[in-house]
Amino acid sequence: MTAAQPQSTSLRHRLRRLLVGTGTFLAVLVALAAVAFAQQVQRQDAVTQDLFNAIVASDGAYIRLIDAETGLRGYAITGERASLAPYEDAVASGISFDAIVDAIDRVGVAPSVLEAASRADRSARAWLEDYAAPLVAQIEADGPQSVQPGQVDRGQEQFDQVRLDVAAFVDELREMREGISAELTSWTRAASTVVGVLAVVAVTVGVVLWFALRRWVVEPLESVAHDVRQVASGELGHAVRAEGPDEVVAMARDVELMRVALVDQVRSVETARAEVEDAHARLAERAEELHRSNRDLEQFAYVASHDLQEPLRKVASFTQLLQKRYGGQLDERADQYIDFAVDGAKRMQRLIQDLLGFSRVGRTGTEVVDVDLAAALATATDQLSEAIEETGAVVTHDPLPTVRGEQPLLVQLFQNLVGNAVKFRSPDRTPLVHVSARRVTDAWELVCADNGIGIDEQYAERVFVIFQRLHAKDVYDGTGIGLALCKKIVEFHRGTIWIEQPADGVGTRICWTIPDERPEQPSPTGDQPGAPQDPIGAPRAQDGATP
């Protein structure tokens, strides 16, 4: 014996059963109401239009016959043609009671009405054709004196029969109209009853639906909402109960799964927060250590700029005095040793000064202002005027923008780049240096191009590392800090710097970017009058450049 199938508790199944049952009942009531209203309208049209018009037409035909008979008698007595006008109108109108019946055929005419209409039509036609028409012809031919009393009596008897037949026909029509009126009353009551029942059923269905939806939907959802509010208020351990139809139970289970997942996530977040707090504490310790390291670096810079340079200056000074006083008096090897000592002391001084400059980038506290790069380039070339004049170098530039930055650092950037271009010039051509700028998204990209000896592509990254030199110190002097200092200045201004290989393979192209933090300004392009198009191929000075 198999167990009975459990009845479905889904909301969809419950609503389907309820709506199908009530919908079927309402459809039957609506169909009955439609039939009642259709019958009511049909009877109402028959009573107020078809039968009413038929009775009016019958009464009109009866009156025209009476007027015709009266006019015929007057014509028979007086012989005056004017008395015959009602008769002529009746003949011209074509009195036909059968036609009246045909007009109401759609109502469904009873056989007694048809028979009465035929009798009235035959009586009227017989009086008109058998008596009235011959009498008119006789009077027209022989005059009214030719009419015999017997003729008058016979005509009166025949017209009395017409009266009886027409009255009987009209009475049949009236009885038929009264019967249909009674049917109209019955159908009207039936339609009203069905409408009343339909209204009561509609209200009942509405009440049943309201209670059903409240029990099946509202109350289960309110229970789930109550549990959700408790969870939302902070009671994450409060379970969400699953009660009601299958859909609500499924939703409650999903919410419960979400609560469990939320509890797991909260625990994970709390663990992560503890880890973040621990990392923050360690980061604060590191920051404190970095702060102490910066203070130590500042103390080192102070020592390097004062305590270390003072004995170095003494060594250089006394070594130079020794070279001046005893130069040429000792042997050649002694003079060479003295030269080495003097050169080493000077190089040590330059190295310390360059290191101080490198360590001070971004630490001098100089105000960040709007810097005209053309003016900064002019200041840099002015400081390099001696080297530029000595080598005959030509420094040009396109229109340059104004950016936000530290004026001294940007001047030093141009000084290092132009100074490198002049220093590493080609011995077989005049040094040409050109600075250009173009707008790229939200930054300015600048290029310092020269026609010097160039930098091999394999060393494009190495040259920006501090103390990296590509040439021996006896070929080109320097400490190897210049381009490293340029990189630090550019990165301090939140830009990047790199080396591009020239398209023609001649010279060096050093590129860097500086973010544009000023309101939008026109892009300085070489399309302006007088601005050189080729960075190297236009050896003529612009504003702020030193030839």
C-alpha cells in the first residue's frame, strides 16, 4: 500500500486553485448576465421600436381608410372633386397590412397576427377595388345622381367589415406587444438578479483573496522580515525561520544562508581587522624608525657639509701650497704624487657637494609655485654661459608651459641636462641642444635633444643609477650623480624620466613628464610662428636661450 502523495504547499499551486475556481464561477455568472442583458435589449427594441412602429402604422392606415370612406360618401352626394382628396391619398399611399407584418418579421410574428393582417389587407383591398373604384368611375361618368341607395348601403356594409378586420389586426398587435413587454420585465429581473449575485460574489472573492494572501504571503513574509530585522539590529546569531508556502520557505532559507555567510564574513573581517591593526602598529614602528633615520641623515648631511669639508679643504689647500712651493724641486714622481693628491681632494669636494645636493632634493622646504619652464631654462643656460661660450654650443627651445613645482629644482634639472649635452659633445660638430614640450593626457612631456656622442641603448637605464659612469674620469670629469639627481627631481615632481634613441641615431634624447596641475592651458606646439620644428635642425636661440 503506497502512501498518499503530499498535497503541494507552494503559493503558486494554492493561488492557481483559488483563482481557477473563483474565475470559473465568475465566468458563468458573467455569461448568464450577458445572456440576460442580450435578451433584455432584444425585447426592449421589439417593444419600443418594432411593435410600437407597427401599431402606429396600423392606426395610420386605419385612419386613412376612414378618411377615404368619408370623402367617397361626400363625393357621391355632392359630386365635388375636392371631397375625393382623402380617397386619392389612401390609394396613392398603397395601404398594405401585410407589409406592416413583414417589417416586424425579426420579432417572431405569431400565426394569429399573420392571419389577422391578411384578413384586414383583403377587406381593405376588396373595398377599394370592388366598391370604391367602380363608384368613382360611375360618378365621374354619370354624375352623383346616378348613385343608387342600394349601392350606398352595400358600400357601408363592406366598409364595416373592413373596420372589424383592421381593429382585430390592431388588437392582435397590441396583445403581442403586451406579451413581449412581460418577457422584457422577466429578463430585466433576471439580469438584475445576476448582477446582484455577481457583485456579492465579487466582494466575497475579494475578501477570500485578502484573507488568503494575508495568511499565505503577508504573515509568512512578516515573520521573515521580523527575523531579518533582528539580524540587522546586531543579533547575528538569531536564526531565520522558514514557514509558509514553498516560495517563502525557499526565500527564508536563502536569507538564512546569507546570514550564515555574513557571520563567516564578519568573523573574517574581524580577523582581518586585527591583522590590519597589527600591521598598522608595525607600520607606525617602521615610520618612527624611518623618522629617526631621516634625522640621522640630516645630521650626516650637516656633518658632511661642515665637519667633513673643513679637513678636506685643509688637505687640498696645503697640498696646493706644497705643489706651489716645491713643484719642480722634487723629482718627477713626487710632482705626480702631489698632482694626484690635489686632484683627489678636489674630486672629493665635488663628490660631497653632489651628494649633499642629491640628499636635499625635496627636503629644502622650497615653496611649490607656478614655474615658467622657459624662464627656468634661461636661468640654467645663464649659469652655464661660460661652458656654452667656450664650446660654441647653441641652445634652443619650443614654447614651454608653466607647471607647478619647486623653482630651484627645475632650474637644476635643466642645468644638469644642458650641461651633460655640452660636456658629452661630439668633437667634429657644433653642440646643438633643443628643448621641446607637448601635452599628453594630464601631463606635459618634455624632451632635451642634442647631437652629442649619444648613449648606447643597453645603458639607457644604468645612467640614472647614482655613481654610474660610462667613461673614465680622465676622459670626462664628473661624479656620476648628474642623471641620478635629474631622476630624483623628476620623481619628486611625480613624473618619470627615460632615454629615447634618436630616429637618425645621432645624439641623445632625454624625455621626462611633469603632471599638469594647473587649469587647462594651450598646448605649446611648434606650429607657432618662429618656433623651430626640428629640435636639432634649427640652430637659433629662442627667448631665454643662450647661443
